[in-house]
Amino acid sequence: MAEKSKILVIGATGYIGKFLAETAANLGHQTFALVRESAVSDPVKGKLIESFKSSGVTIIYGDIHDHENLVKGVKQVDVVISAVGFHHVLDQFKILDAIEEAGNVKRFIPSEFGADVDRTHAVEPAKTTLAEKVNVRRAIEAHGIPYTYITTGCFAGYFLPTLAQLGGTAPPREKVIILGDGTPKAVFTYEQDIATYTIKTVDDPRTVNKTLYIMPPHNIHSMKDLVGLWEKKIDKVLEKIHVPEGQVLKQIEEAPVPQNRLMLSIFHSIFIKGDQTNFEREPSLGLEASQLYPHVKYTTVDEYLHQFV
């Protein structure tokens, strides 16, 4: 068997980054994590860094603004995975510069882990955020850097504990807010499964210069489906409050906090426009993860929701 690729995870102490770094190490890849020195003194990130070390992850102290140190890190690996947050999407141009100078990277996986940004109908402010990811894609392609784009749908850990109720703290047990008519389909994927599928791609020639769509069949649900699953689990019918699209758009415009406007516009894209599933997937451009790796046992939405009953 060929030797497994060495992997550098940038943004390893972030939400999805920690799953990626841990999974890469657990699946036998020599794994490196680029970490800011200041993270060591953070009570949460400090523990995570110690956990990485225990798993065999090599810590490289620095950040993507330190070009020289970044190039040194990139030169040690075969694959670079970016898991930077959406506020830092354009900082990935610095990663591209480092990859180009290092000249040894055989795969770059940029920070996507959401919708297929080439196929969305988002309104502002999500439109601008997603356009930044599109710009990164075009730059990767223009530089001729081998890539895999990972589209995951919704993070299960973010959406399912509240049944996709913005501002909620637990799944609803009396009434539920449904944006639009509740019929567009979305995808809900457990973060550990996202990491497993992502790491599977790094040595798979079938995924070079392709999009990996993580769309397991048991995890594709409309809001109506989701509510129905939950009602069955708790043996109770919830009061359903539908918010028409016009009202959602008005809420986006009038939301007092920028973060709220962004999240509302993302929810509009997912649950009203159906941007995660409203297109035909072209096999020449993208592959579906559960078909490509049928041996991976993924967590279904039904299984995930059971912990909240």
C-alpha cells in the first residue's frame, strides 16, 4: 500500500477543524496543526491542543499571516486542509501563496463545509460571504493547485439540537417556527462524519479537482420531515408557525445585529430557496460521499435526534 499523505490542518482549533485534525491522526495520517501561540493560554483551546498532542498531531505555532512560517509548515506535508472561519475566508489567498511557493502540495481542501457556493441563491449578507468562497475557488483553479471542494449541508451539531430554531437552546416541545412552506430539502451531517469523508478523499485519485457532496440519503430532509421525525420521537404534535418568505426578507433587513442578519440570510438560502438540494449533480464535476465510501457508517438524522428525547 502507498504511504498515507501527510496533512496540515489550518484552523484546527475551530469548530470543524478539531474534527478534521483528530480524524486525520486517527486514520493514520501524519498530521500537523497550525496553531496560534496565544491559543495555548486559552482554557478551551489549550486543552484541545494537548489532546491533539496526545493523538500524535504535530503542533506548528504560527498563523497564516506569517508567510515564512506558513511556507515551512506547508513544505512538511502533502495535503493542506483549511478550516478557517467565514470571517477569514479571503485570508486563504495567503495559503495559496504559501502553497505556490512551497511547490510540493498535491491537494488543497479550502474552507467550505456548507453549501456548494457555485450554486446558491443567497440574499445579502450571506451572498457576499459565499461570493468570497467562490473567489477562492476561482483562484485555486487559476493557480492550477489540485483541489477537492467539500460540501456538507448543515452541521448536525449546530442545527439539530434546536431543530433549526434560530436562537433556540433545545428542540421545541410546544411550537415550531417553519420558514416558508417547509418543503425544500436540506442536508444535515454529523461533524465526525464530515471529517471522516473529508480525510478519505485526500489519497483518493477519484476526488482530484472534484466536489465531494456529503449527502447521505437518510440525512436529506425538509423542515416538515424534520418536525415529523421529532414529533414521532416525543409522541406529540407541535403547533407549526409558518413565516412567509416576504416576512423573512423583512426580518433580514431589519435585524439589529449583523450576525443575526447573516444567519437569517443563510437560513433563507437553506430552508426557503433549498440551495443544498435544488440542482442536478453533475458526475463529471462532483461525487456523493456515501456512494463513494459505502463502508463508512454515518450517523442518520433520526439517530442524532434520539439523544434529545
